[in-house]
Amino acid sequence: MQWHIDSERPVYIQLIEQIQSSIISGYFNPGDKVPSVRDLAAQAGVNPNTMQKSLVELERIGLVHTNRTKGRYITSDTEVIKKLKIESANNITMDFLDNMKKLGFSKEETLKIIKKIVEEIKE
């Protein structure tokens, strides 16, 4: 897993977003064991306390759960993951539409651009 941390926003939020992205993209599968806090912190180059804070938040929202004696695991509830994936897609789409509007494109013009690009993509 590649980590990208910048100084623009709080580190723990960036960690949450990147772990969420890894879960919804399939890097982590439902039920997978999460590496230890220290291992993740070392990989990301952050303080273990910061990584712990991120994992606690992921646990709060239901993406991760703790088994007291065995560590943390990705949720096995695929509906939770699916819901997050759809929510993320909606957020990305809304950001895109807001940016297109700022550029002066109407909804119709934006749809034409998207359709043209989709048709040109070779699968």
C-alpha cells in the first residue's frame, strides 16, 4: 500500500481516507487482518498514536473491528463496504460536477463531454 501524506490537512484524516480507499478498492478484502498499528505507522511514516487514532475512527464507522486477542480485522459486512464505495463515488462525482460548473459548463455540456470520453475509452 502506497501512502501519500501532505501537510495541507490533518494526517489522521488522510490516513482514514487512504485506508477506506484501500478497503473499497479491494486492496484489503472483507475479513482480512489489518497489520499492527506499529507496522502501519512505520509504512506510512507517521506516529503510531496518529495511526491508532485513525483506526479507532475506522472502527467507529464500522469498517474495522477488533478481536481482543487477535488484532483488528476488516469488516466482513460487504454491505457496509458497498455503501462506502457508493458514497465515495457520489462525493467524487459531485466534486467533478461542481468543478465543471465553475468552468462554466452546463449539465448538458458536461454530459456530452463525459459521453464522448466514455465512448473513446478502449476496454
